[in-house]
Amino acid sequence: MKEYQDKTIKCVDCGTEFVFTAKDQAFYEEKGFTNEPKRCKECRLKRKNATASKENK
């Protein structure tokens, strides 16, 4: 099993730094995700809600 270390990543939307934890990295690998997150939790939620709003119109 791979050993992960927390990484600090800068959000592409708001520029805030957030931590991509070792636990999250293991989860991403388990799910087969190959890319690291580009957005902080708040921006991911905003983007998700904006997309959902467009689909409901």
C-alpha cells in the first residue's frame, strides 16, 4: 500500500490554499481517480450547486 502525505494545493477558482489529506488521497486512489482536486471544498460545492441549478431550469 502506498504511503501518502498531506499536500497543500491552491484552489484554481478562489486562490485559497487547502490540504489534500493523506486519507483523501487514499480515497481518490480507491475510487480510481487519477487527478488531484483543483478546487477547495467551498468552490466545489458552489460549482456543484450552480450546475444543479442550470439543470433544473
